[in-house]
Amino acid sequence: DKTTNAAAEWTALYNIAIGVAQGICYLHHDCDPVIVHRDLKPSNILLDGDFEARVADFGVAKLIQTDESMSVVAGSYGYIAPEYAYTLQVDKKSDIYSFGVILLEIITGKKSVEPEFGEGNSIVDWVRSKLKTKEDVEEVLDKSRGRSCSLIREEMKQMLRIALLCTSRNPTDRPPMRDVLLILQEAKPKRKAMGDNVVVLGNVSDVNLEDVCGGNAGVKCQKIGV
């Protein structure tokens, strides 16, 4: 059943988003001093045999004191918060922006930077240009996901709202990761993520989030099993 498979796939991706949020929330709110990841992107999010997300690659992560920021060269193009261009500072808000970009990739099925966005534009610019009116929301949602299920589309729109908050141009408008996690959990689909017949690779190093989003549908179907 295509609708059942679509629901299972979407719920799995939603759970991955929650897992990433939990990881960043731990770094930001439970570590003392605070840890800022600084290079959050799909290839740094590993998935284990239960399809649970694990935030990895702390090669550029830094310990900072509360409300402190740092001058560094860190991050990957397409995931770096816009204020970095003129402040050269990264802090917790930078990670939140990167997380918002990842959510947009999940929702749209596109990568953070693609030729269709135009020179110098990222997925954030592209999405905002499409959302001039409410009717344009469907234009940014991945058309291959949940096409026959209005409930999935509504859940994608809810994630879109969260992503837009996380990628606000003004850093002070981005909610703390603790709040982002709470919103995601409250809006979580009440369905099982995977069916009984779905086989997922067993080792955490076998697959990362980059394999299952960003428009790579061939890999997505192979890894998720739908």
C-alpha cells in the first residue's frame, strides 16, 4: 500500500529530525560548558540499525561559556547562518540555523544548495521566495512524499513552520533548541515509523541522513525499504 509506505517513510524521517534535535539539545542545554557543533549537516548525522539518529563528527565542535560566541572558520556552505558573513561569530543560534536547513531538506527533497535556486542562493532563500502567499506552500513540499495523504502534507507543513523559525534571518528570532525539540515532539505523527517488512542496515556507519534526503530518491528507497 503506497499510502502506508509513505506514512512509514515520513514518520521515520520525522523521528530522525527529533533524534537530531535531542542530540543538539543535549549539547546546548545539558553540557557545561555548552558545546556548539558548528558543522551540522546530513552527512554528519548517522543512523543506527533502529534508524535512530546520532549526531557525529565533532571535529570542529567547541566548548563555550554561556552566551559566549567564538571567531572561527567552521561550517559547510549552505548550512552556515547568514550573520557569520559579517560577524565571523558562531554560537548556539548557528547550530539552530543549520538544523533548520536540514529540516528544509527533509521537507523539500532538495539539497541545501542547488543550481535551480540561483547563484548565491540557498534552500532557505528558495523556500522563502516560494512562500509569498499561502497557496505557494505546496510548491516547496517534496511532491514524491505523501502525495495521496493529506495528513502527511499537513505534518510536512508543520515541520516547515519550525524550519522557518530556525532559519530566521535575525538570530534572536530563532528559538532555543529545547523549544524546537518540544514543538517537534508535540507535533509528532502518532504512527509507527517502520512496517514489519522493512529492512534497515544494521551498522551506524552504513548510512547517514544525506543518503535518505536531499532528493537522492534511489538511495532513499534502498535504505528505507519502500
